[in-house]
Amino acid sequence: MGDVKDTEDADRHSGTSGPPAFRAAVEALRSSRLRPQVEVEPTPAPQRLAPYAYALEAVVVDGEQELADGRLVLLHDPAGHEAWQGTFRLVTLVRAELEAEMAADPLLPEVCWSWLTGALQARGLTYGEPSGTITRAGSHYFGGLAERPAASQIEIRASWTPREGLGGAPDTSAHLLAWCDLLAQVGGLPPAGPGDASVVTLPQRRGPQSR
């Protein structure tokens, strides 16, 4: 019985089973066409946050250099969730290394949060109940690692409720594109589309990140 239950749980969190709205939302994620600098692949989804879940991880690359990485999780509870005010929820983690000067900017958290909301609005998306944290961290190395330069990192953790469309499924493809816009912006890449020249990007990163 344990093996059967484990298989059922894995199916519910892989996008291969579930209500039609959830399967449609997952298929939209899988079929999205993204800018080439953002490499996306499925990753195991958390199994305790919602009855159904699907997860992706991504890395922003420039040649062999990794500029930023992140994870996007789609949650679905057909019965609805009071805190979500809906049946779907998107949860994200985005990370990138920063130059020390940028990391010390007191306005950096507000700017990074505006990048998230701005990316969603630029795609014409409506959403509700946004929440999140912006964290700055600094690392200094000693002993056998003393030759490594000090490093600073920004981390964005956020979640929001996407508006549900026809058939009950949200436009997850558009939300994924907005998320990739955020990843690229945090990674310091120029805007992908026309009319975005005013968007402020971070300076070039030090080098590849350890993941």
C-alpha cells in the first residue's frame, strides 16, 4: 500500500494527474517558449503545501557564466485556500550575486520588489494576495577559503495568486514569462522586448555561482 500511495503522491505533484484545470496549467508551463538565456527544467515539487503541485527551476546564463537562478512552484487546491483567495498559487525563489556597492544600496529591497510586480504588470497580468521577502546576505571567507573574495547575494522569496481564466486555469505561460523577465533582470541582462530601455538592470556579476 505504501508504494501505491507514494506513486499517487508523486503523480499529483508531477503534473501528470489531477483536475483538468491543474493539468492545463502545467501543460501551459511546459509548452512556453522562453528567451534563450534562461534555461528551465522540471524539478521535484513540494508535497505538503497543496494537494497538487508542479515545480520548475531555472538558471540565467551568459556563455558559461551563471548570473541568477530560481525556482517557481505552481500550487493547486481545488477546494480553494483562504489565504490565497483562489485555487492556484505561484511561489518563487530568485537568487543572484551582487557587487558590494549595489548590495549596500538601502533602496535595493524596494527596487527588487518593484521588479517582481513590474514584470507581472508588463505582461498585462492580474493577480492577488502578493507577499514576500527580500533578503541581502554577505559572505566572507577564511582559512582554506581565504583567497575567495567577499560576496553579496540578493534573494527574492514571493508568492501571489494568479487570476483564473476560462476552464478555471490561470495563464501560467504568461506568469512564467514574467518570472523569467524577473530572473533576467536580477541577473543583469538587458530587457528582451522593445520599449523596455528604461528598465534598470544590475551590473555584471563576479562569476559563476555555486548552486
